[in-house]
Amino acid sequence: MSRGLNKVMIIGHLGRDPEMRYTPSGRPVTTFTVATSRSWNTSDGEHHTETEWFNIVTWSNLAETCKQYLTKGQQVYIEGRLQTRHWEDKEGNKHNSVEVVANEMIMLGDRREANSANSHAAENPDGSDVPTTEEDEFPF
């Protein structure tokens, strides 16, 4: 039997302050968004920039650390795995969301950067695929 590999590594800026909740059993879970940007020039010399948003989920001790030390705009390294969640809203509409379940986080840059870095730290563009209630977000 062969093993699979599901590993994600990103470096980006937090799009919002982390939000921490607790599962019914009392386990902490912290969520936040991270934006990564890439730039390139076309053959005509036209400059393009593309930003990709990632929903990040951290659990237990890492969740508490992220809530305590991370702020909007701060640059971080996140390592974890991709996970797809499926849920149904109150109207019965089905939703999917891909998120990074992090098992490692390293703060990059200095703390002053978190307060001044707003060029990469725009709010989540539409938030439509981010659940708004705890039941929707973590249906345990």
C-alpha cells in the first residue's frame, strides 16, 4: 500500500486578527486568513500581481499561541495540510471550503511590521465561503 502526501507551506500576511473559539469539549480552535501575493511581467512588459487567500485553522496549544501573538498584517510562515469541509446553512444550501489545518506557525518580520503592513492585509474579499456561526464552522 502506498502513502499519500498532503503538505502545504505558505508565507503571507494575516488578513484579519485571529479568532479563537472552543469546541464543546473545551478544545481551543483559532481561525484567520493569510494572503500570499505573486508578481510577474508579461511578454509585453505589463506588470501583474495576484493575491491568493487561505483560510487557516489551528488547534490546541498552537491555537492559543496564534491568538496571543498574531495580528492583522503580520507576516507568517504556516505549514500544515489541506482539508475540505462541507456544511449546510440554515436555508439548506450546501457549501464547501478548503482550509489549511496548520501544525506549525513561525512569525516573520518584526512586530512593527504588523502595524504598518496594510498593503497585503486587505480584508477577505467577499467572505462568502467563510462560515459565520460556530455550528457552521465546526459541526462536531
